[in-house]
Amino acid sequence: MYKLILVILSCIYLYAGEPISAIPQESGVNIDKAVLGKELFFDTILSRDNSTSCLSCHDVFNGGADTRVVSIGFGAREGNINSPTVLNARYNFKQFWNGRAKDLYEQVKGPIGNPVEHNMDSEILEKRINKSSHYKQKFKDIYGVSYVTMALVIDAIVEFENALITPNSKFDKFLRGEEALSKREREGYYIFKEYGCITCHNGINIGGNSFQKMGTFFEYDLNTTYPDRYDVTGIKSHKNVFKVPTLRNITLTAPYFHDGSAKTLKEAVITMAKHSLGIILLDSEVEKIIYFLETLDGELPTILDEK
């Protein structure tokens, strides 16, 4: 026990002022609104043909993303980019790969109105929700209204998404001085910082707080069908520029990248090192980085236990 305490204290000293922050252990949400939002998130009623729910593309029980390269929505139509995780999305500085939504409210509106996803408009959505005695009562109890607007539906879903935090990963516990990293995990984290991965993957979400070009050192295949930052700004240099994805729960969110081209975490690490850092990693270095990345898997959001 004495040796373990010394190890933990030495880790606190060595890694003081870390560029990564631990996720808070409490979400601080309105639980009633969040539970209602959860029900809506899981319900296909928000899809024009009743085929798709938010859960269809964001499996909150398994990483919060989609195991498919692109998701399938209204009328079995395919999306045009890999679905990012919704877990810990509250900590992103913008939403969507190209940052076209400034917050979760705008993000939720996107899929609902997108003709390839839910293909809904406010008139149809409100008519459906207000025909449901179940939802009418829920909204009356929680919001005190007799008529449910689309804005209130979005507000409830956003509250649920705000509750989708995954605290208490091994790395979070390490940052709080509660648990030591293994030798391989420490070495992986050292390489992660030493080679510059930390430049883009930092902060509370270990990403999600900046835009970066995919292929800074070695050009990455430029496919203009993927909605990148250029689609938002019209600036030529923003082609192939995307929001840096979070690395939290990264072992659960394959396939990787905006194009879903990396099927494994090993492939993703090798590709990013080459194209965005200009480094060809040794197999042993890749292995150690993955050991570190595995410490970023957190606990399932407690909201998923609520009924």
C-alpha cells in the first residue's frame, strides 16, 4: 500500500498541469427533462417514415457512434459522413464534423430536418407529438404546457445529450490521483505527448475543441463529397479540414475518421501519425499508444439507468 501511494504521488507530481482534464462526475442536468429527452431520442416517431431514431445512428450503449461507415436514415438513404459519437458532445466547441452547428440545439435540429436522416418538419413533428396522450402529459408535467412545440422537443433531447457524459475512465482517475497508470500506459501517454498528438487532442474531451486539416504533412485523399469546413466557410484552404474528434471511448467508436476508412484503432493511429504528424511509428510505439488510449474508456452515462 505504501509503495502504491508513492507511485500515485509521483504521478501527480510528474503530470501536474496536464493538457487533459477529467470529466466531472456529475452532469448537473434536469433529470426529468433528460429522461423525457431520452425517450424521444430512442423513439422513431421523430422520423417521417417511422424508420429512424437518434439511437439508430448513435448507439449510446456502445460508444455513442455508428458501426457503419455511414448511417442509414429515411427511406434507407445513406448519409455522407461517418456519424460521430454523441457521448460527451456537450464538451465540443462546435457540433458536426465541419462545425456547422454552434451548439447542441442546432445539432439536434440538423438530423430531424435532414431529408437523408429523419426528413421531418416542425408541423408534422408537432402534430405527431400532440396526438400522443403520453407525450402530451409528459410535457405538461415537466414544462407546464398544453401544446408541445418542436423547440420543446429539441430542448428535452438536448438535456438528454447533456447527460451523456462518461466519467471515471482510468485516465480520469489517474488525473485525480486515484489510480496509477501501468508502465505501458505511461509510455504510451509519453509518446502521445512527445510526438505531438496532444497538440490537437487535449482538453476535457481530448479533442473537439479545434479544426485541423486531415493530411498536414502527407496529403490525405481529398473527397469533396464529405462535408468539410470548406462547406461552411467557402475558404479554399479549409478543404479537408474537420473538427478534431474526441478520443474518449475511442476503442468503442470504430470505424474511424470522417470517412470511416480506418477499421481498427491500430490503423487509425498509424494513419494519423503519418498524415498529420509526418511520423512513421514503430509497431512497439503504436502498441503503447493504444494502451494509453484504452485508459480513456469511461463509465456508461447514469442517465441510461433512469426510467
